[in-house]
Amino acid sequence: MLSSFRIVFSIAIYTTVMYTLLLIHNVVLIKNYHENIKNAKEMDYTSYEDDSDYDGSRLRMDEFEGTHVYTVTEELNWYAVMWTLSVLLIVGVKLQIHQAIAPWLLMGGIVVVIGFIAGTIIGNPEKYILELSVIAIQAVTWIPVYLHYKALRESFYFKPKNYVRPNKYAGAMD
């Protein structure tokens, strides 16, 4: 149980850091988009046929459309929920509370299923690679956390097999 604790606790720390980095990534994307909107009047709307003209310092407006902002914002919401549940996972593992681990398991399964389905429908190869890596990491980390959750839940409701309830009237019958 102790090695399971260490593994699951390190997974909880890892997923919290991972979702923190994903949150920062999406916030930076949204911030850059809004900066580009403010600077749109200054931008030259000529196409970048030659990549040498594009210095890469700003996102091109045609690469980051408004619909992409909604996608990034939606992912930001998912990542914020998973970050919160990862913090709850740390608390649940540290205090050995299986009820605090269950929400992370449930949302982790939902993220894997919905992320895979949405990733195949959207069809953006660069974004899909990041999404597939998040899904793979979530799926791989889900298994040890579930096994630890199952062990905690069974020990929480555990009663010995040979347990005989004492009869409170045993002395009165003699």
C-alpha cells in the first residue's frame, strides 16, 4: 500500500503540474489573440506567401480565428476543472480519503473519451497531437489511481470475515 501511495501521490503532483502548464499555455494563447485584435489596425493584411516575411513574433490573424478562441477557452475550462480535481486528488491521497479521489477518476475518464472524440472530429493535426498526448497521459495515470482508490474503498468498508456480533443479553441468559 505504501508503494501505491507514493506512485499515486507522484501522479497527483504530476497531473497538477501538467494541468497548470496547460492552463498557462491556453491563457497565453488567448492573451496573444487579444493583443493581435488590438494591433489589427496596424497589421498588414497581405498574405505571407514567403515565410521569410513572417518573423513569428505575432500570430497571424488567419491562423488564429475567432472560432479557435472558443476552442481554446473551452479547453481552458476543462483544464481548470481538471487542475482543481488534481489538487483534490492530492488531498485525497495524502489524507487517504477515497471520496476525494473519485471525482478525478470520473472526470479523467470523461476527458479521455470526449477528448478523443473531439480530436478526431476537429482535424487540426498540430492541436490533435497535443490533445492526444494529454489523453494518453491521463489514461496511463488513471490506472494506478483507480487501483489505489479501489484499495482505499475496500479498506474503508472492510469487516473481518470471522466477526461475530456480541450479544448484549449473553450474561442475562445464564
